[in-house]
Amino acid sequence: MVARHKHVQPLMGPEKAFGHAFRAVREEKGISQEQVSLWADCDRTTVSLIERGLVSTKLETVVKICKAIKALPSDVMRRMEKSRFYR
């Protein structure tokens, strides 16, 4: 019997595109996931899950993490729409 490995990270979609866009902005600003989690009052693993597109986060959390990196949510969303992962 051949074991099949389950792919756990999404290949496409809005969550993946948002996470990709958010990570790009965060890294451009030189801010770590740990700093985002402290400033947004959330767990670092939550930031990681968002960036990898594994969760569909609440709007409240989107606003908090964007404020933590001093970016407008609308700017991150515009970047998301240009992402190769967005459909």
C-alpha cells in the first residue's frame, strides 16, 4: 500500500493571498512575527497561521495586525488582490 501525504497548506485562495501580502509588508518594514504578536495582543503562532493562509481570520484581527505593522488594511488587501495566490 502506498502512503499518500496530505497537503496541509493551501495552494491558492484569499487566505493564502492575504497571508502572502501581509508577510511581504511586515518583512519590508523589518518587523518580526513576535513583534506583531506583542503589539496586536495575539499569539505568534496565530500570525504564522495567517501568513501561511491556514486560517480565515476575523476582520478585528486583520485590523489589529495591520495596525501593529503600521499599514492600512486596505493597502494589504490591494496587495493581496495582486498576489499570484488570489483567485
